[in-house]
Amino acid sequence: MMKALLVLEDGRFFEGTSFGASGERFGEVVFNTGMTGYQEVLTDPSYKGQIVAMTYPLIGNYGINEEDLESRSLWLEGFVIRELSSITSNWRSKKNLATYLEENDIIGIQGIDTRALTRHIRTRGAMKAVLSTVDDDIDSLVEKACASPGLEGIDLVSSVTCEKPYMLNGQDGPRVVVMDFGVKQSILNQLRDAGCNVTVLPAHASIAEIMEREPGGILLSNGPGDPDAVQYAVATTKRLLEMGTIPIFGICLGQQILGLALGGRTYKLKFGHHGSNQPVKCLKTGKIDITVQNHGFCVDIDSLDKKSIEMTHINLSDNTLEGIEHKELPAFSVQFHPEAGPGPHDARYLFRRFVEMIKSCQK
């Protein structure tokens, strides 16, 4: 096995061995607390620009299958684990994790203390890092990490969105246009299962391109990076809100874009929320859902106009905003992932709520 180094911009470094591809990659290092779901993490476009560390110590034991892909590619910049399983055992498995990363030119590092890494990020915050198998000079790697672009102010959506529109087959229900900021396949599956006729449009689609599909509803999808860097999506959402007749449902980055379109502000979280065990409270019912989350930015609660916008959900770990709803317009959003791919299904009812809102507006 080849030596590999993970070096953070503050000088902290971790030495391990590589698996998958070789070379050098840069990104913001974050941790994911899920015990399973590494394949969905690898293929989630929201991880573009990030090096992901899994807190669960043994990864790769059930291999890679063809059913659990969340998108057409792998988007993260690097993958960090404590131990790569030497055994792959699952009836759906087609290949092992190391082969999968090598085929997709992703560097993996194993054999490091992921608990120490996670504690360091929780204390110091998510930071820029470099993962390398070709340079063993720590000072050199620190300089490279510091010089890397990071996430703030960079439009990562343009690199993960679809190149042209496409449709999901088989449904005659409400027409839903999905604005693809990095949409997960699980979201599309939930819309299809809810009976929607789904068209997916690139993130830069114009109002004219959206309206020619005659949508009954608009879904603003998840996606990577800084919402302030995708002002074209914010401007399009503002226009849709001004129409006031088409229901809008935002998920994750979609909530942040909706929040900006409603006049709010966003900010970067210290280390973000990444995992499948985040407790969220619905302020209308008092019910607590265990949710799937993957975001490093958040809408500022105090920046929203309380006269027209209602806060619907809050994160019980840090009291950050998890859901909003317009009091007059048919628009709502959540910061978590109700499609839960993978994770608990507590919040999947939100897709039914979206469909019911569409049908109500069409009466």
C-alpha cells in the first residue's frame, strides 16, 4: 500500500495508506456520522469540493451495488476512513470500494485516527485540506492547502447540474419541474413514487424554459457549496415567487436559495451537519424527526421577515433553522433531506404535502 497524507491548513496532519486512485486533491474536510451509506455519500453531488471523513470505523464491508447510486458520478474530492474492510459481503455487490474509487479517480486514505480528526474539526471548524500520495513534505502541503480555493464564493452548482433537461417516465400526476442544483436520485424517486410527472432542468434554466413545461410545482434541489455564489438561481426563484401561483418546495441548498430569494441571509456553519441522525423539531406539531443532513451553510433566522415567513423546523443540536414556510404564498422548504437516501424515513411525508399543495392550487 502507498503512503498517503491528509494535511489541514492549520498544520495538523494525519498519515495513513492510500486506496483507490493516487495523486493529490484539495477540498474542505468534513465528517459524516452515518454508520452506513458510504456509496450514497460518494455519489451525492452536495459533497463536491469536500474531503469526507466517515466517523464509523469500518467502511466497505458491503461493497458497491448498482441500485444505490445517487447520481451519475462521484463528486467528493477525497475519502477518509479508519479501516477499509478486507471482506465484501452483500448479494447486490458488484465490486469492492477500492476498485470503485480507482475507477472514478478518487483518492482514499485509511489507517488514520478518524476520531481525532473529527474532534479537531469540531473544535477548530471545517477547514481546507489536501490529500496526497505524491508529496510527503508537510510544510509544502500546508502551503498548498492554504492556497486552495475552499468553498465560499465559488459556484459549484454549475459543475454538478445536468447538461440538458430530462424526464422521468411512467407517471400522469402533477407536473413537477426539478431545478437541478445537484439533485439526488432519491429525491426524484420520491417524487415519482408520489405520482408526479417529473422534468429535471439545469440550474441555469430561464423562467421561459421553466414555464414552457407548464409546471404544477417547482422543487429546488439540494446541491453543493455556497448559496451566495448561485445568484442566478436566487434571481429565478424570486421571479417564481412574484408569480405567486406555483407551489415551491426547497430541500437543503434549495432552502438556502429560497431564503435568499425571500430577502434573507446565509452564513457558514462551523463544521456543518453531515449524517443521518440529526434531531429536528417541527414547531407546528411538536413532533421530533430524526433526519438526514448534508450542508455547511444555513439561513440566518433573524434575517427573515417574520410578518410573511414562518419558521417551521429547528435543529435540536444547535438551534439552527431547519424549515420555513411563506404565510401567503405556496412556498416552503426544509434544510434536511426528507428523501433519506440513506437514513430514517421520518420526514418523507413532506413529499405528500408538496403534492397536496399542488393539487390544492390547481382547484
